[in-house]
Amino acid sequence: MTKILKPKFKIENIVASADLGVELDLYGIAKASKNVDYEPEQFPGAICKIDKPKASLLLFKNGKIICTGAKSEKEIEEALEKVIKIVEGHTLTAPQ
């Protein structure tokens, strides 16, 4: 019987969720940013793709965000900072 060695691994993808605490105007965000696609008849969230760091973020009307593709916590923070700049000015409710 062959002994299984401890495998080497590298982090390829982290999935993170966040809540902005505001309601988002997904139509306005998609209209204002070339990085955001919103097709509500296909999917209830807007899809934001960021190049640096390479990540995709799903934006929902209730202010929740799912970030995928980042390879570290630092990349997640950077992606969220970029998305906050994109959505600023396109909120429907004030922070609570």
C-alpha cells in the first residue's frame, strides 16, 4: 500500500460576503459603470468585474455583495474599496 504524502496547495479563489447597509440602485450603477452588467430578467444581481485585483462581485439591491476570485484578504479589501467607489451616489436608502 502506497502512503499518501501531505499535498501541496495554493489558494486559487476566496469567496467573501459583505453588506453595505444601504439599498442599491442597480440600474443606475450599471448605467454609470462599464464594469457592471445588470440583466434582472436573467439574474437578480448586478455583476461587477474588476481587473486589479482580478475579482467578480455580485451586487444585490439589498446592499449585499458576494466577492469571488480574489486570492487573499487584501485583494478582497481592495475589490470592495473599488466597488464602493462605483456604487457611491447610487444608493436608495441611507446607512442605518
